[in-house]
Amino acid sequence: MKKRLAPFLIVLFLILAGEDWYSGRMRGFVVPTKPLASVASTTPNATLPFVTRIIDGDTVVIMIEGIPEKVRLIGVDTPETVDPRKTVQCFGKEASAFTRSLLENKNVELKAGPTQGDRDKYGRLLRYVYLLDGTLVNKEIIARGYGHEYTYRLPYQHQTDFRNAERSARESQKGLWANNACIVTNTL
């Protein structure tokens, strides 16, 4: 009798304690899904994801409910700066600096892509990252010329917008698309 009653009592306790037993999260601590413009973006808010570090132009570390997570931005690729197999690519440092200027030490909103997996092959979360004013950072990086549209296997939610942003940046010669952005000089 005690063995049959124990699971029922545990579930009852969790419900009364306010925990969603199927998700393992306390109800009062769920990350909001709407941008909160009233929250100062440079003041850490424990209930919102907070960017703690920029790895490179398309990968950041975000504190989510007290846990640091590497997050790879969906649909954008920037020149490499930290891949040990490659040298620092042209405009990579500028792309990283731009992402840092947008995100470092700010609260953000994260959204998963409905056609993308939760994580990539390196274990990084795959997400769209929004500033609290509603700016989609993934697209902003492309629109300002610090990266290009990137499709990995499957089309994604904002693919057309990102491609249009890249086309506009190329035509306007912004960032890495500028005529003299990546001049290679021969020193021989």
C-alpha cells in the first residue's frame, strides 16, 4: 500500500509546492516570452537571460536561470576568430566587437527556431536572440554587414528576411562587403 501511495503523494506535494512536475520548473521562475522594454538592459535581471560573454560574432554565453549556456545564433555566420583549426578570418574581430557592443552584459529574450534542433553538434543552444527593445540581433548582424545569412540543412523561420538583409548590406557595401574591408597585401 505504501509503495502505491508514494508516487501520488510526491506528485501532490509538487503541485501544492507550485512546481510544474512535467517540466521540472517552478512556476514563478519561467523565463518570459515577450520583450520587457521596461527592464534596464544593462542591469542583470535574475528572471531574464543575461549575456555574460561574447565568444565570437555568432556565438555567445548567456546565463539562463543561473546556468551559463553557449548559444549559437540561428541563421547568421560571421568570420571566425576562435576556431583552433583556422586563422582569424578577415572582419572576424570587427564582427565579434559588433556583437559585443550589442549584447555584452545585457538581458535578452531567446526564442527557439521551430525548424531547428534545440542544440547543434557542439552542444550549443540554437536560438534567435532579441534585445529587450525587440531588435532581432541575428538579423541586425547581417543587416550591418558583420556576417552573412547561413542556412544549416533546413530552412528556418526568418530565412527570407535574413537573405534580404544580406542583399541590402552587400548592395550598400556595409561592413565586410565594403570595397576595402578585406584587402590582402603581399609583403614579399
